Amino acid sequence: MTVNKSRPPAKGKSSANPSNYSQLYKQSEQNAVQGKAPASATVVQPTTTQRTSAEVDWRTEYGYVFKDLRYLLLVSIGLFAVIVMLGFFL
């Protein structure tokens, strides 16, 4: 005689395995909000001044990037010249 084994009840989707990225992101946001306990009843937000793009000196902020781009341009021109010269001789 066969014994009917009962299956465990089917559960809904687990919150630990979200089906897409937005659910994962929303879940992490909710966990972050729930995990933070306010230190006092009133939380004072610090006032920060944001600089606009007109106020930022891009040459000093990204000088190293421009230097690297110039170096990359020179190396690529040199390699291209070597490829063209090898094309003539081979």
C-alpha cells in the first residue's frame, strides 16, 4: 500500500530572491531605512553648498585625466604609424 506524503504548502516568492534588480534595490533601501534609528527626535540636515559647473575649474580637477588622454593619443598615433609602415614592407 502506498502512503501519500503531503507536500509542504507552496510559498510565495521569497524576499531573499528578488526577481529583478528594482525589487532588490527597493528592498535594500527599506532595510537601510529600517536599520537606522534616529539619535534624537529632530534630525538636522547639514547644509551643503553645491558648486555649479561654471564654478568648477575643470583643468585643475581633471588635469591627470587630460594628461593621460594626451599620452594615449600619442601612443595610438605611434602605433598607427608603425602599422602603416609595416603594411608597406610586408
